[in-house]
Amino acid sequence: MARKTTLAIALVFASIAFAAVAAGATPISGTVTVENGTADGANVTVTPMTQGFQQAAKPVRTQIDGEEFSVNAPDAPLYLVQVVHDGAVHYEVLRNETSASMTLNQSLSGTVVNASGEPRTDAAVELTSSSGYSVDRTKVDSNGTFSFGPLKPNATYRVQVTVDGVPYVRTISTPGAGATNGTDSITVETPPPTDDESVLNVSGGNPASHVVQVIAPQNASQSPSAVETLTLRNEGDKPFVGSVELVAPKGAQPYAAMFQGRQTDYQKTPRGVSLNVTVPANSTARVGVAWDLRGRTLEKQFDRDADSVAVVFRGYQPENVTHSENLEAGDAPIPLLTNTEPISANDTIRLDLPAVTGSASASANGSGTAAQASAESNSMPEFPALALFGGLVATVAGGFVAYRVL
Amino acid sequence: MTPGTILLAVAFLALVSATGLLVRAYAADDDQYVEYVTPLLGGAVALLTSALGYLTYQFVTTDYSNAYVWQNTADYLPLLYRITGVYAANEGSILLWATIVSFVALSAALLRGMEGRDTKLVQSLTVGVVTYFVGMLLLRSPFAPVGSELPNAPDGYVPTSGQGLNALLVDPYMAIHPPVMFASYALLTMPFAIGAAHFISLLRGNGGLYSTWIGSVTRWLRLSWLFLTAAVALGGLWSYTVLGWGGIWAWDPVETAILVPWLFLTATMHAVTRYRPDGEYTILAPAMTATTFALAVYTTSVVRSGVFRSVHSFASGGIGISLLVLMGITAVLGVGVPFGYWLLRDGEERTSTDEWITRSNMLHGAVLLLGLLTFVSLWGLTFPVLRDAVSGIEVSVESQYYNLWSFPLVVAALLLLGFYMDFDVEGKRRAKIGLGVFAVATVVAAFIAPSETWKLTPNPANGSLFYQLIGNVSALAVLPPVAYVCLGMFKRAAERIPAAAGRDAKLKEAGITTIHVGVALLVLSLPFMYLFAGQASVMATGLASGAVDSSEKPIEGTDYSVRIFGYSSSEFPRNPPVDTYALSTQKVLERGQSLNGTVQTVSGTVTNIRQGPRATVVQLDGSGVWVGVPQANGSSASVSVQEGQQIVAKGRLMWNFVPNANAMVLTNSSMIGSANAPPEEVVPTRVEANGVSMGVYRDGSKVTSGVAGQRKYVQQGGMQVRDVLIERGLISDTYVIVGVSDGTASITVKRIPMMSVMRLSILMLLAGMSLVLLYDPAHGVRSRTRAKKAESAAGTDVETADD
């Protein structure tokens, strides 16, 4: 009797233990304080994220009760906490912590003026958090002014004003608690844009300002392809609106182009492709082109200076690739080649790629670009039917023989 | 009260009386009035069948005075789908279920009679289940008048068109999958009744009845397993064709809900083969027998009732709460009573022998592993519900939970199965070596992953050690256990089939072999089917412009290409007869006042046209039905109808609106026209189908061709169903999904390997079980009838060792 009861209880405990492994959860709590107001009843969304800032599990939602909230969210390395207050969304990223504390006591006001200082009345303004998420958006009033708030103290925000489709970007930091080192009002000038390509430099970006991703073909009869991604920085004081030309690797044909991670239209030119881009002053934008290479050689002459160049691979091992001497193996978490010294216009890099044997593995590395995503979704792993069934039949037959003989 | 409800009510009365008489006879332990039970039950079966027939008739004739008919069908549907609409929603499904259960109860009554106290208990439980179902139907009848759904409509109002059938159910599989599933659930009622009655009998000191019913139990279990397997398989194949995602299994709660009883039923059958009245499994086998039905009801409740999901559905769901009560009853009888008996029974533990590796211990292992597999699925289904109830957060259980927890259990079960079969033939020492070799091979294979594709889940979202470990296991790990099972089964069959005494015994052995090899092939096919499924997409533009570019378009990154031959866009129903969507003047007058204020389409021959200052009015068929077309802002609106022409018009119908007219349909000039060429807006469009005819090529040679696209059900919230193109191949299926919008087709070609192996394995399961069900010398259906004929075993089942 006692043994059975113990067994029954043990079974119950086993179930509970099973539960903990089946889907672990972390309690996430936080406080949201609003100066001269309350966040009571505001919606809170906690999204579990991976290290790579991808959504890891379904978001959980709750509401603020008084100043506090608490939810149980599925286990994840990071959590993105979103609080919707007064039409604006405020963010906090939790790394290695489970408690969020948010104070909303700052504000930002601004005026949008044209080059001669007159207020502009047709501007849209968007406020973005330092993590890149949209916080709030508004339009200027008849005096050309706008305001946001309450906002977090000591926080970096990006203000993007758009007039006639042309963006103007400013980055501000709100003042800290009681301190004055911050901005609570700005004036955004909106000079007419330029189409002079010389204001653009290749600079910034991760892991490099000029990334060449080399993708192995699915089978040996096809040619590899390459995706070039350039981070363009507008060094001038006017937005750039116009077309830029990207030069093709030798013999390569374009098949897709992207701007800021989205596929876009392009025109073929004698040297490569040209695409329309918009880069705010003192800001960056990413452009990319996907090429089909001719043969297993990539030879690329640069037409712009680049402070850092990275070549990443999909389906190739860098050690099997023969490359020109101005490249060397890099020390990043992903296998890549980087430039030995800054590359200037008219420099050339060259890669000789090995032949692909069998089916190329779809091991994903390299930076996430739109072209990569679309290429990745096309995958047809070869099913080793013959080997598998041959193995099965051979094992069974071999087993028969083995039992007979032994 | 509608005729259908009366049929149900009379059936309910008959069943209540039958249950009452049985319970009385059981309590008093006499045979008074028991002779009335079978006729009452027969009457109930006839009444329920008539009710089902009547409902089907209402569906076929689209009698929209019945709310359930109105909600689940429409005139444009072909006959087949009008019939299948009967079980498209809860009420009709329960009626179907109840009818099948009543047949099961009647057949049990006819086969076993009412002799003896225990028999009466079993029969009263089965009849009780039927009674309960019919009671549920009375609470929420499939025969409710349409007025109950449209409280604001005038008395006697009958809609002229139905809401239509859920678009996903417009599929040939609909005709077969639900009846098979309900039949399997209904068949589980008998084992449940026997198992539960056994424990009631034990607790009352009557010694139990399981041993005398073991033959029946075995047959009912096998029959329900046969149906349940077919139901799961048909459901998987249905989702393969209709859902358009190219898979057979997605761990959807509804799918998991049917898998749980399947797994547990499989475990139960293994326990029952080892049942000895005074030896092993005296408690567990009957307990599991009773629990299977309780599990089926439980999982159905979880996914169907809505009660678990939200407390609010208590108010609306008559079926939900009834299912919940049924769940409570079956849980108490099927789980609580056996468990209580087990706890209370004087602990006379069997002394274990020194021998560890015995066939019965291995069977214990099989039952345990199958039980654990059931638990994995059951827990995945229950966990979100519990979590929701406790913390208010609804979490979804990812498929990787089911896959990664089930995988090692399945591999272990296969190794055990191989060992068991080997042990039978080779004896302990040699079998142990075999197990060692294959176990090592399994572990080694788990590390052999030629590419990431082979790994089960290379980057599991849950980073815990278990998921990391199993997620990185290579699918190749299934190969050694599968080979081991095949080897063991073949060797055993080669030895035992020739040695078996008589044709029946040979056939049974062949059946057992077929089933287990089928399972091994099924396990082999599943991981590869998912891991090696590939897909690639390509866009084709400029379809609607007429000039279709039929050049070959390569699909980037693959050796596939597609070619578009044409584009078609069509609407259904196509040129429907006027009387399917418009009321004749005679019908308008018949329905009279009840149509007042509703929007109707009417048709008739123009007999009079009067041009007024503000409106033109048209008389139809010389009757009191007129159509009025008001003129906008005094303009001289032209109504292009002539006397003698047959027209249709759609608008709001006003009863006694003007003097000298019974009904006036107020319309506008775009909603009136000739019946031969009716205006677009008048003719109801149900389905918009878009498709491209296309060919798929691999390395330049044709793989498949045909039409693929989608159907949009405009009157059902714009729900879309994919028409996929499937080329079934020996090694892999080619599966083409096309989405057409704005003249652009996005074409996705999928390649899914192992589908043929999976289909073969399902057939093997069904064929093998049919053989065992029919020819088992001990409990087979055929053997039993023959034995009866020989009058050698009248009354009770033959008790022979099973294997």
C-alpha cells in the first residue's frame, strides 16, 4: 500500500518535472512611472528574443496595474519589453535581467524649417528608439512644430523628418534625471536634396562597410553567385536623393537589387547596375546587388574607397578558396576574409572558388540580407533514397547472413 | 417542435427506459422486463437512423427552415457536399456519433444477450452512453428551427440561401474521414463499458468479468484500432491535399487529439495480449481498456468544447458543457475506479523472479514506452490549457517539443521490438548480442550527419540540454532500429508461419508481421519526409493581360523550371438557374409578411410597366408582386425591361408598401435585368477560382503538369483554399502550390520524399490488423464464427494462449 502510494506520488512529481523541461518560463516584471500621469492600464508586450534579435517565441501580453506589471514569458536570452502609453511605444531590452524599470518624464519638441528658416507645414516626423524600433510618429502643425512625450530620460532617439519624400535625420539624447546634458528641443533644417554622388562614402556597417557574400551553387553544373552589400554614408549636410552605380564583378550578371534590406528596381548600365537611393545627411543606408558569376572566379574592381571589406561564404570553406593577397582570414565568429589594408578605388580583389561536390550544404552564416533570405528559401536537399534503402536492405540481408553463419 | 426533434425525443425516451430497465435488473439481480431492452434499443437505433436520414434529406433538399442546414450548406454545392454537410459541425457530428454508438450497443446486445448480472452492467453502460449522446442532442439539436438563430426575423421566415460549407470541408476526404473517426470512437465504447463494469463488479465483490469477456474486448479493441488508424491516416492525407502546405502532420491540437487515443489504444492492445486472469496485468489491462475511451473523450473536449480555452463559452456551448460532463463521467469510471481499486487492493505484490529478460518484461517495456509516448502528446495538449488556467498566459507548444521527446522513445520502442522478435527465435544469448550490435549502431548513426539537413532540429528554440542533444541527432539513427525490426520480424515470420497450426494461425502471424514491419517503415519515413522536404519559389507576372509568357522559367538555386501555359479565372456557380437564387412571385406570396424588410431576389415575367414621376414600377406575372426603381434626382431613369420579358431584380422587399400591391421590391437600375443575362450584382458569387495551367520540369524533362491555384469563398469571409498539384512519385512527391493575385502567380515547388513509403506503411498497418482481427485463432472474428458453428465453444470465448 505504502509502496503504491509512493509510486503514485512519484508519478505526479515526474509529470511536474517534465513540465519544467517542456517549456521553461521566466517571470518578467517591471515598473513604469509617468511624471504627471499614470501608466495604469497600459498594454505591455514582452517578446522573447534570440541573441540575434529574432523573435524566439510568441510574445506575451499584459497590462500595467498601478505602476507595475509581471508576466511569465518563455525562456529566452533576451526580452524586448514594449509599453504602449499615450499612443507611443516605449522599449526596453532586458539582457540577463528579468526586471524592467521605465520612467517617462522627458519630452522633445521641435520645429521644421526650410533653408531660409521659414517653418514647413507639410512634414511628417517619426521618433525611433536606439534599438531601431518606431516609438511614435506625428505631423507638424501649421507653425511647423511638433512634440513627443513623455519620453525616457537619458535615452538616445532618432528623429526622422520627411518632407516630400526626402528624409532628414537627427539623433538626440534626452536629459537625464535632473541633469541638463540633453536635448529637449531641436530645429530641423530641410535644405533641398542633392544628387551629387560624391557626398557618399562607403563607411560603417557590420561586419564591414563593403560585404561580398559568395554563395555556392546547388550543383556542380551551375555557377556561384555573389551578393554585394555596401553601407553608404552621406557626409554632406544635404540629403542625397539620386541614383548610384555599382560596378559588377567581371562577367557577372545582376539578378536582384536591394535598398535598406528590401528588394528594389534597378537599371543595367554598361559597368553594372544603377539604383535609386535616398540617404539622409549624416546618416547611412545599405544598398545591395546580387550577381550571377561567370565561372568559379570572382574578380572585382572597386570603384569606391572602402575602409573595410569582408568576404563571407555560404557553402564554401574559406580555407579552400584561393584569394588575392590584399585579403586575409578574419577573426570574426563567422568564417570570412577581410582586407589587409584600406581598399581604394580601382583596387581589385580576386577569389578562385573550389568546385562544388554533391549538394552544397545550406549552412547559414554571413550577415542577413534580403537576397540571402530569398536564396535560402529555395532549398531542395537531395534525398539519398538509394543509399538509405540500400543500407536498409543490406543491413537486413547482412543480418540474416550473420545469424546463419555465426 | 420539428419532426427531427420529435424523432430524437422518442429515441431518448426509449433509451432512458432501456437504461432504466437494465440498471433495475442489475440492481435487483433478476430478469424481469429485461426482454424489453433489446426491442427498445432496436427502436432507438431505427429512430436515430431515421433522424440522421431526415437530416440528410433536409441537407439534400436544402431545407433552410432548419438552422443547422442553413449554417452548413448552400444550393450551389454538389450533392456529395450537401450530404457531407450533415457532419460539418458539432450537432450533426454528435448525431452521427450517437447513431453509430447505438448500432454498436445493439450489436453487443444481440451478440451477447442479457444473461447474467455482469452482462447487464456492461449493456447498461453502453446503452447509457447512447442515452447520454441523445440527451446532448436534445439540449442542442441539429433540428433547431432557423428562427432560433435569427431572433429578429419575423415568424416563419426562411432564408432563401444557405451560408455554405466550410471551404476546407469541400473535399472528397470529407466524405470518409469523419465517419471513420466517429465509428472508431463509437467502437471504443464497448471496451470502455467492459473495463469499467469489470471494476464496478470487483469493487462490489462480484469477482469481475474481464476474463469471460476477453475475447470481445480483444475484437472490439482491434476493430476500433483499425478504424482509428484509418481515421488518422485519412486525416493526414486530407491535410496533405487541402491545406496546401505539403505535410501530413503538424501537431495541430486536433491532430494530436486523435493521436493520443491511437497511441494509448496500441499500448492497451499490447497489455491485453498479456492479460491472464490470475497472473499478469489483472488490473492494468482492464484499466487501460476502460481508459482509452476516456482519453478519446478528454482530447475531444480539449479541442472541441472551447470550455478549456475560455470560461465564457459555458454560456453558449451546449455541446461543450455536455462533453465536459461526459469527460468527468468517463474519467471517473475509466480512470478513477480502476486507480482506486489498485490503491485499495490488499498489496500482494508478485515476487519477481531472478530472470530479468523475459518476454513478459519486454512487453511491460513496450506498454511503458507506448504509454510514455501517449503522455508526451497528452501533456503537449494539456500543458497550454493548464498554463492558461494557472497563469493566464496562453502558450503554444511547438512541434519540436513533440518531435524531440517522441524520437528517443520511438527509437527505444523499435529496438525493444526487434529484440523481442529476435529473442523468440534465437534465444537469449544470441538475441542479446544482436541487441548490442544494433544499439551501438543506433548511437553511432546518431552522430553521422553528412549535412545539417540530417539533424532533427539543429537550432532548437529551447536551448536546454535535452533539446540541444536530441535536436542535433542525425535522422540516420532510425535506420538501425528499423532494420533490426525488419530483420527480427522476417526471421520470426520465417520460423513461425510455417510452424503455425492451421491456415488461421498462419494468417494471424502474417498479420502481426505486416503490422510491425509497417510501423518500422512508418517510423523510417517520417523524419526523412520532413527533413528532406525541399521547396523553391519563382514568380510569373503578366498573367491577366492575355498574352501569357510560356517560356521556361528556371527556379533559382534548383534544377527545376516551370512553364506557364495559361491562366484561368472563373466564378461559381456559373450561370446558375434563376430559381436557385431568386424567388418566384408565387413563393413571395406564399411567404408573405415574413419577407417584409428583407433583401430578396425575385424573378418573373413583366406584365405591366408604369412610369411615375419619381419611380418606375414593374408588375411581375400579373400578381401582387411589383418591382420599383426610384429615379435619382428627377432624371428620367431608363429601366430597360419590356413587357413579356422574364426579369430578375434584387432589393428590399416591402410588404403592403403601396396600395394595390402585396409586395414591392425596391431596387435600382443596376440590380434589375433580364433573367437570361442577369446583372452581375444580382447573381450570387460563391467561389472565385484562379488557376494557372502549368508544367514543372526537372533538368529539362517534365515532372508534372496540370492546373494549380486557389479558390476563394467570397461569402465565407473570403476564405481561401489551395488547389495544389501533386505528382506522386516512388521516391518523392512533387507538390506545387500556386498563389494567383493581380496577374502574378507565385509558384512554389516542393519535393517531399518518402510519401510512398508512408502510404505503403499505412496500408500494411490496415491490412495486417484486418488479418489479425479476422483470423486470430483465439479471438478472431472468422475463427469465432467457425467455432460457434462447430458448437464447440458456445457461450464463452475460447481461452487459449495468445502467442
